[in-house]
Amino acid sequence: MSQTKALVALGILLVLVVSSSGCTAPDMNSLNPWYKKPVNKLEITIIGKTIIVQKGFNFTFAAVIRNLSDATYNATFSLGKLSKGFTGTIMNTGDHMLLPARSIGTIVRIYIGLNADTGSTSVTVKGVFKEKTSYSASTSIKVTVAAPSTGSVKANDDVDVDYIGFLDDGTIFDTSVSDIGINTNIPKAKEWTSHGTSYSPLTVILDTGAVIDGFNDGIKTLELGQSRTVLVTPDIGYAKYLNVTINRTQHIPMVQTMTWNDFVLVYGETPAENKVVTDKFWGWSVQVIDMVGNNATVMINPQPLINKTVHPYGFDSKIVAINSQANGGKGDIEVTNTPVAGVNVTYKSMPGKIAKTTDTSLIITYNSDSNPLAQKNLWFEITLAKIHLT
């Protein structure tokens, strides 16, 4: 009997059986011996395990979509319905073009509100191909919600922690978790610190300065086995602060003598007699009028900027007067500074904030650390893995 005749006979028999029994007809595909169920060409996985987290805390994990098809598709991540009190953010949003056999990862951050129920629940992450929505998948991570706690560790405790460090954009700069560190599909920051093939929990003695303050304080809120995500701003991170006092009215000599090294540091060029450079800080031109040994004497020309507003410190400053005969011929440039307390400013590429103002002066606190991470918000997913008993 041919395949076509066999199928016709099977269909007639099925109709007779259903009619005589009063039953609902089954799926025809399930009775077709030549039927092949469509194969899903998208796979989504979560890197992580069961997470234990307190109410009022964030937690973070990684998810990865893999293209198992022979075509290129745009993949997107989304969150499934979250439990009461949960809110979530997928850090690496948008469409991600995936070639065959390629993967893309993202960081998912979840906040558990104080109105969440304690006990076990789950968070589901979905993946789908934009051009072919039948290729979709979802997977979940188990979450145990605990009541708020003051932590189970104290000063000078010796502990092991696992961590994932990431920036505001969701790119990872450091981790102790091998599955995340060696996974090239999870976006890494340009400041990424690779551990090669050696990833292990970090051992920390609390309150000894072994780690930055924000990381240390985050550990102290945890019970053994718990996780949380902490935000470490520069002031409790890698920043080093420099306080600068500036008069509201400044007097700057027009003629100055400086060493060869200082000239290079200030102007970014080597000095030579009659050479003219631009002061990138103030915006005025500067001419070398004399070279004696290792010293350069320069003259500032502020005239084009008279009565104009400049921003050398990151706030408004105005050049209000020029007197080339003052100070015994060294001249004087009078500048009026008009700062606003609390405003963020930048001084010679150092971010800072106006900490205090008076009638005559202001104090600016600048972050002087050249480490790029010292200038940024740092997020850490921390898991208290072990407490060493002494």
C-alpha cells in the first residue's frame, strides 16, 4: 500500500472511531508515523544556582541565548511574570544579531521589595528570535526570599565570598565565578580583569581595609549562603579625594617662571624660546619669552578673553580685569568665580563636587585617582560562601 493510501485509510478509521465513541479527536500529527515535531532552534540558559536573598535587596544573575539554527536571527531577552514585590531589569537590552552557533549573554538585576512573600519562588527569563517567534525558550532560577537581617558576620571575621562586578551598562569588569569569567558571550567592560582559568572565591578579613568600603559593608549585611547586589559609588570605592580651596576672586600673574618639567605637565609640550602654546585649562595663549637653563619664563595673553566666561574648574569663571603693570611688571589677571554648592564639576579631567562655599572662597573635592574604576559606579553581586571559624 502506498503512503498516501495508508494515510487516507487511517483518517477514515479515525473518523469512524471518534464518531462511534463520542470522544474528541486526537491530534492528527501524533498519529502520523511520518510526522516530525518542529525542533526549537533557540536555547536559553541561566548561569547561577538557587539564590537566597533578603527582602529589600537586589540580586543579579547572567542569562545566555544560543542560536542553534542555520540562519542569522535577532534575539531578544525578556522577563516572565515576576512574583509579588519583585521588579527586574535586563541590562543588555535590545536586539542582538546572532549568527548560527553563536550566543549572547546579559546581566539580569532583580529587586525584592519589603512586601514580597518569604519562601521559595522563581524568576523566569525568556528568549525569542524576532524574525521567527516560534523559535523561543524560557528558563528559570530558583529564589528563596528571606526576612531582613543584620547579617551573621562581624569585624575581623575571615570569610569567603563569590562576586560579580559590573558597571551601570551591565558589562562585567571582574568576577570570581568561572562560568561567567570564561564565557566570552557575556559582555565584558574595557576594564575587564581576567583570571585566566583560575577562578575561586575571594577571602576577606572584614574591616581591615582588605577590600573597598562598599564591598566590605555589603558582605556584613549577609547571612551565610545569602546573596545581594550592592552599588558602590566612587566615594566608597576606589576613589582618592583631593580638596582644593579656590578664592572667589583670583589674581593670576601674567608673567610666570616654571621648570622644564612643569611646563610639559601644564601645557603638554616641551618649552622653547618664543614658542606659543594654548593653556587648555584657561583657554588663553601663552608665549615662552625666555629660557635660562632648565627654567622657562612665559607670558600669558588673556586679552581676547576679557569679560568673557570660562570654565577652568567646571563652573562659571569670568576674567574681569587685566593690569600688565601690576606686581612690579609681572602683571595681574583678575578672575571672579561664581560656584554653586553641591554642583558636580571637572578639573583637569578629575570629577569632583563643590563641597563648601563662603563669601570669599570655595572648597572643591576632586577624585584624583587615575584608575578608570575610581570614576564610576560599581555594582557587585556578592554571595557569602563561607565563614572561617577561628
